[in-house]
Amino acid sequence: MMGKLFKYEFKNTASKYWYMYAIILALTLFTKILDIIQMNLNSRFLNPPLYISMALLFIGLCFLVLLTRVFSIIRFYRDMVGNQAYLTYTLPVEVWQHIIVRLTVSVFWIIISGIVCIISVFILGAGHDLLREILNGLSSMISSIKTTQQVLFIIQLILSIIFNTASSLMMFYMAIAIGQLFNRNKAIAAAGAYVGCNMIMEVFTTLLFLLTSNRIPWILDYKDGFSTDFFNSGAEFVNSVLLLTGLVNIFFLVTFFLITERLLSRRLNIE
Amino acid sequence: MQNNDSFLNTSAASADIPLLECRNLCKSYGALPVLYNWNITIAKGRIVGLLGPNGSGKTTLIKLINGLLTPTSGEVLICGNPPGVESKKVISYLSDKDALDSGMRVEDTINLYSDFFEDFSEERMYGMLKRLSIDPMTKIGTLSKGNREKVRLILTMSREAKLYVLDEPIGGVDPAARDYILDTIIKNYSPESSILLSTHLISDVERILDDVIFVSNGQIMFADAADNIRAQGKSVDQLFRETYRF
């Protein structure tokens, strides 16, 4: 059943995202063409259309990042506690399967949207000094890491992005699951639940870092001011941060998932 | 008014596990009770009308059967199972709200049902669509309200389910469409299954009913075989009007 759910979830979401990606990439190419013409002709008449196009692209990229998340949250609300829930819960599928499929597909599209943004920036920045400098900086940062740790660093970075995205989305899902318990104003209740959960999470994270700070060498280094040795082991610092935040994110992800699953399977309250 | 605790659909009672059984079922929203101590059993081969005015608890019961709400106390069993994956395999549910995605084509919904329900008959579905002259390639969002209702109903009735639960199946359609819908219900259900349908349009549905349950304010007011009511020289509609007269 999971395979079928994945098939329909991808099918139902793909069309919306492909349109957005096509618009962004078309606008990127248009802006790049204007940019190339301007670089060659250096005409002041081309500045206004170039700046307008760049501004539109910037707004488009911001919207793409924002809308991918907003669509994922709205879709979960509509499918799991809104009108579409009547169809969702008619299907002979476990609630946990519904949640996992929606979460996975949403994370997938959020990451793809991020990649589209990066591609867009690269296309636009190609041939410009700023992009060259950024790439050089990134390259020297990675090459400064010991060879054995480079792979570990990249894997940790990717996993950290995935788990961070998943846990932040899952918190929205949990807030929606809490909101549906109310008989009225479910959306407002969900928003309130989100704010409350966010505050609890912040307090928990702060306490966790305070309690563990004495046991983790890099935090000790930081408290006493960074030493030369510390900068030499910068990669270890980044690895430690990624590892700790990754573990915290996994903990939150699992906790939010379990609460959401319990509420939607044992305390469902569809209007 | 019949005692809530004693209602049993005896007309088809058998040693088999009942298709639907509610035991001391209660549902409240906060301090407000909306279903109070329901005890009903539905055996196979019956068309049961859940009849009552708006706000009497019909939809609440149907949501409890389909697992969309959680009982405050008591239990619902479908073929011996509480609402869950196993119960959903044997219940074909037509909700009072239209949950079909407007962006999907009729054919997409058929594929969806076909993929998820082993008992779904595509042949039956396409046959009914053809008789209604509805093109499977039409987008759901472009269908008229009546045709959309018909598509939802025939999706529901194209399953060979054990229990059909239909919430206001004729509520939003014209009289001609009502006849089609009721004929569809009769033609497509088998003696091995049962239908529980809720409505407040009694006169339209009474010809197909085997049993009736009158509900009011979350309680069962009366429950009996439709033939017993007719034997008293009354129609179900007449009895309903007498029961609910202000």
C-alpha cells in the first residue's frame, strides 16, 4: 500500500511543482540573456528590464522556497483533517503510512526546490566574479578538512538538512493533529499549538545544550575563547555541531511523528 | 419509543458475525452529548434507513463507523473488527462531503479506487458511467453538481463491499437523479451485503428500505422493519411525520 500511496502523492503534487520550476528556470534564462547582452553592449537602456527581471527572479525564488513548505502544510491539513480526509481515511491504509508518505514527498520537493534555487543562482552568477569567489571559498573550506573527514562532513551536512527539514515539517503536522482535537476553530488551534510546541522545543534545546556543554570539548573551547588549536580542528567543530543538531532533530522528528500518529489514529475528530 | 438497549435487527439475525454492531455507543463534544447509548446490530441482506431531522446524530454515527470520529464510550464493530484497516476493506462509504479532488479526471478516481480496493469492479463503474453519458476523461471539477454526486455514488457502489454506508446519498440532487441513485443502490447491492443509508428525505427512499431507525437528539426513537410499519397501514413517511411533529 505504501508504494501506491507514494505513487499518488507524487502524481498529485508533481504537476504543481513542475510548473513552478519551469517558470523559475525560464525567468532565470531570460534574466541571464539580458545580463549577457548588457555585459556585451553596456547600454544603459537595458538596465531597467534587467533589474526588473532580477527583482522578479529574486521574489520568485523566495516564493518557491516559501510556497513549497506552505503547500506541504496545506496539503497535509486538507488531506488529513480537512475535506479530503473523508477520502484519505476511507482507504484501507494505516495512519502512520499516510504520515510517512506525505512527509517524505514533502521533504523531497523542499529539497528539489532548494536545488532549483541553487541552479538558478549558478546560472545567473556564471561569469561573474562574486560567484567565482564564493566557489573558491567553499572549495578551500572543503579542502582544508582532512581527506578522511571530507566524506563524513558532506554526508553529515546532507543528513542534517534532511532531518532538519523533516522535523520542522513534522512539527507543523503535529500542530495540525493537535488542532483537530478542538471542535471549533481547528486552524487557529493548530496555529496556537505550533507556537506552543515551538516554545517547548526551544526551552528543551536550550536546556539540552546547557546540560551537555560541560561534557563537550568544543563548547568548552568556545566558552574560553577560540584557541589556535581549535581553529586547526575546525572540521571537528563543524562535525560535532552537525552531529549534535542532527541527533536533536532525529529525536524531535520521532517524538512529533509518534504524537501525530497517536492523535490521528486514536483521537481523530473530523468535522 | 423503543428502548435503546433492546434494538436488534431480528429480521435477518443469524449465527454469522453481524456486519455492524454498536454496543453502548456514546459520543459527546465536551459536555454536549450527540449520541447516547446506541445499541444496534445489522445483519447481512438488509437496507436500513437511518432517518431523522438535521442534527439528530445520523452523520455522527456514520463517522464513528468509518473511524472519522472516536467514541466517547462504547464500541463499534464492523464484521467483528473495530474501525481500522480491516473494516475499511469491507465498508464502502459515501460521505456527505465531496472529497474528490477537482483536479483529477474521473478516470484517475477509478484508478485510485481500483488500486486501493480489491473489491472494486472497473467493469461495473465504466458500465454505469456509459449509461450516464459521463466521459471518464472529464475533470471532476468541470462536472455539474448532480453528475459529481452520481460519480461519487457509482464509485461507492462499484465496490463489492459487505457494508455500504451512504450519508445523504440523495441530498443534493434533483428528483430524476434521485430515482437513478436509488435504482443504482438496489441494482448493485448483493444479499450478502447490507446498506445503511441516512437521509431526511423519507418519501424518496422508503420504497427501498427493509428496516428503519428513527433518531432524534442523538437517541434512537424507534426501530423496526419497514414491513411492520406498512402492516399498520402507514407509510414510513407518515410515521416519520407523526414522530417528529412539532
